[in-house]
Amino acid sequence: MKRLTTDNPQNNTEMMLNRVFVEEKEVWLRGLGLTDSDIRLMDFCKWHCIENKCAEIEDICNETLDDFGERMMDCEDCSISLLYWFAVGFAEVRNRLKKYEDGIIS
């Protein structure tokens, strides 16, 4: 079976399967930061919350990862919150699949 996880996606399918990843216990989005750089999910969501006026910059810029995660999980009827939920879930699944493909777990 062909490996599904990669840290260097070469085409759209590989990017789709590897856009969201975990690094140092944080969720990251590949290529969605400024100048196509990787960006932490928390920073991506904060930026969009501020842009869409979902939150005041003073309210969210000093929050810790755990506090921000709680805010996103509790936010109702918010597309950024849904993105956060999906991205965290997908990152966890990808991380487990990567460990399986690397032979760390069976």
C-alpha cells in the first residue's frame, strides 16, 4: 500500500492529505501562512476571527493554546470554530497514521 503521509507533498492529493499536521504538540497548516509558509492553526484562526470581527484583538491575542482551544470548541455557529474542530481532528488522525506508517505503532 502506498504511504499516505509525507512532510513534503508533491501534488494536490498529497497536499490534501498532509495540509494539517502536528508538530511539537501543536496543530499546523501547511502553506497557509504569509508567503505560503506554515502557520499554527491557532494563529490562522485568530487572524480570521479578527478579520471577520468574531472577536476583538485584545480578547484573543494573549490567550494560551489551551484557552484558545476552549474558546474555539465553545463557539457556536462559527465557521472558524468548525474549521478548528475539523483541523484538530484531522491532525490527530494523520499523526496516528504517520506513526503507523513509520512502524512506531501497530
